[in-house]
Amino acid sequence: MTALFPETGAFLPHHHFWTEEAFAQERERVFGRCWLYMGVFDASGALSAEMAGLRFAVRRDADGRLSGERHDGARVRPLEVDRCGALVFARVAPEGADSHLAPTLAEHLHPYAERLAAMSVNCVNPEPPVGIPFQANWKALVENTMDDFHGSTVHPDTIHPAVHPDWQTHLATERHGANSDSRWVLADGTAGWWAKLDAKLRLAKFADEPFYRHIFIFPNFYLASFYGAVVIPHRVDPVAPDSSVLRWQLFLPTTRLDSPRERAFHRSTAAYLVTSAIGVIDEDRPVCEAVQQGRPAILGNGVYGRRERRILDFHAAMLAQLAGAAA
Amino acid sequence: MAEDTPDTRWFFLCAADDLANPNAFVTTRVGAIPLVAQNIKGEVVAFRNVCTHRFAVIHDAASGCGPLRCPYHGWSFDAAGVPVGLPFNPTDFQLDAEGRRRLALNPASLAMCGRLVFIRVAVEGPGLEAQMGADVFARLAALSNRFTRRGELIDLDPAGERIETANLRAVVAAAALRLEALPPPGAADRFARAWTFHPAHADAETPA
């Protein structure tokens, strides 16, 4: 049997998905301590984010120095800010005797720092950021994105036909503790569509790979990519115990955008891709919200199939993070 | 004696007619617990309306006609609540009979009073008649038998019934019940959902 019936203690208790108490604990021990994705700098050199009621602000000065602070009501603490390629991350600067034990950004991203940096080269030609609210706990969204086999039921007309018909054979999933990566081989028709787009737009590619890929970084970041070209950083922002916002930004990188015609085509293609992505997320939203509504009533621990182990990895990482000593 | 909590109380769900067709279902909530009563191959059964795999609510609609199948990963369940349709079971789960049995839906209770269907979260507890009282139970059962059946023409009672009374009889047969769903323990009040129960419609989709 490949299914895993988890024992109590091997995953987060169900009430962690709706109680104020668990939310407060996550606010302090997860979002108050971990490296968190802030975004990709634009010309303003400033980024801001709000997670679990904590406000983050980072900036890059004229000399390229990075700084920032976290606001927790009236309490302000300095942020440690670092980059992985174009991707900007921050965390509350560790204090105390054990501060030297806190992982560096590269350690936190392990083993994907190098791959993420290579992918982030494509964070050019940004589309406006998008935020889609979910009436569900942020972890329900994380579970959803790490679940590799709901395509045929939740996305039967969108993602599912876009990947190889024999996706089970071609799906490759890597698990490295809290972080993981999944990649699907694109269907021939989809890859052909991207090839035509490539010929017309001269896409910038970080790799020649006919894949839909996403790399998950604990606790709430994942970077999706198509065809080794388009990259879409996502972050799941907790708003309340039962609500969250999925924030993402699409980058359609090209090697050249010279003529008005090229720019117009790029604009319309990017708009099409953004609309398509919103369509896919609108399919995920009802099931995440159905889980939010259903979980308080369940009496068992569920079961995890061969392709759902990433979810338990996430639960294990959360349990470890929550078990950390109070700051 | 069982503690008198919302879980142990019977709540009106629907008329028996609403569950008469194969695959017909009616849902409700008691507190934070979604419930479903469903006709599966002629047998009317009740469960917590939550998939045991990854905890999604199975039927989102107040009523309708369709298999007991989770929208998330397509698991479907038989009249015992045991998952019988598991996409990718050979590759991803390899659940045998015992494994499936462990993942049976959490059962709920059903009871009839005449043509009225009542539902309860708890599997154990006093019967509907005991909770309601024998006299009220008998009167309600008798009354329910006078309710108009789905698709039935309403004739005036030959014993001098007025049209207003006949109209009332038709309306009462489709009585609406409002339940206030409570938040689960530890959740903020805004987690609660006000749930207005509308009885199944006569024009609900019928199975193919």
C-alpha cells in the first residue's frame, strides 16, 4: 500500500486551520521569524507586504544597500534583507545568543537557491501584481498547490489538458524537507503553442525545458514557470485564521521588444496569460474554501497518497517551526 | 443519559419525497458540521458532508441530484460511506478493503416522522420520538401525511375546505427552516455561516 495514514502528531492538528490561538502562534513563530518572500524590486526600489497582521517594508538605496523593518502594531523591528537573484527575501533580524544559528537565506532555500536565482533572471517585463482573496486558511492554499493530482477533477479544461496526457509517468517531484519542486511535461500541443510564441516574441529562457514547474519554499512562497521562460512568483498571505490572499506577479521575458508591433503583441499575450492564470486560481479557490468548511467536522486524520507526501513535509516543517522557543 | 447538545438533537431536514430518487441529496449544517442525506441506489443514508481524504465539503448545494462524489479529487462513496471510486488508487494509494473501510465517511443519523426527514450529528442518542414526545410525534406524523406530495394536484377537501386553507397546506408542506451555523470551537464568530435551508425543489435535476 502506498497510502500513508498519518498518526496524530505527524501533522498539524485540524484546529490550526481556524483558531485565533494557532494564528497568533504562527504570526510569532513562522511569520515573525522565517525568511519571507517580499517581491522583485521595480524602479522605486521599495517593497511592502502584510502577513498575519505584520507589516514588512524593505528598500534598496542608491548604493544598492538593502534594509527594512517590520511593524507589529507600534512595535518596530529591523529586518535582515537578502536576495536570491532578483527575488528579495526578508526576515526579522535574529537577536540573542542563538542568533548565529539562524539559517542564512541560502540555507533556507536549500537546495533551490541556485535554481531560483537562475529562474529569477527572467523576472523582467513585469505585469501588475495580482491578489486573489480566499475564504480559507493560508495553509489550505499551500496544501492545494503542493497537491500534484487534482488536475483532472479541478482543472479539467485548463491545466489538465495543457500537460502531457501521461502526466503520471512524466511528473517529477523532488522533496527536500520543507522545500520541494514538481515539474510536468507539457502536452505536445501546449509545447507547440509556446514554441510559436517563442518564435514570435523571442522569449528569454533560463533553460530549454518544455515543463510547467513550481518550486515551493517554506513557508508560503512558490515560483511557477512555463517553458523555461515565463516565471510567476506566488506568495500566500495569511489575513485571518480563515482568510488569505494569494499574491502573484507574471513576468513574460523577451530578448527584444523593439517595435510597437512587438510591444503590442507582448502586451496582449501577457494579458492572455494573466487571465488564464486567474481562471486556474478561480478553480482552486472553491475547493480550498470547501476544505476550510469541511475540516472542522472531520473525525479522522485523512490519508496521503504517493503524490501527497509534500503536504506532510510541510506539516512537519510547520510543527518544527512552531516548536521553536519563544523569542 | 446523553447530553443535550446540538449534536444530539434532531433537526428537520426535508420531506421524504425530496430524497425519493436515486442520487437525490439534501444538505444542511448543525453548528459547524455539514451534513448530507443522500439516496444511494434506493437507500437513504446520512453522513457528515466531508470527504475523509482531504476534508473538502462534498455537496455544496442545498439540494440536488448527483453522486456522492468529492469535487476535489473525485472520490466517490457507497451507501456505507466507504470510498468505492478512487482515482489513481492503483498508483497512488493502493487501498485494499480494510484501507477503504478506515476511510468511510463519518456517519450521521436519520429518522422519519411521517413523511418528514430529520437528521442528527450524533450516531448514538435518544430517538426522534423520545426527543419530541410521543404525542407531538404522532400529531406531526399525521399532519405530514396531509402535506401535498411533489407534483400532486391540490384538491379542496370536500369537507368544506376553503381555498386559503388549501394554499396554506401547500405552503406548509414546503416549510423552510433556518439554522444558524455556529463557528467551530476556538474560531472567531465571523467564521459562522448563517444557513437558510430551502427545501428541495420539485424541478431538481433527475438522474440520467
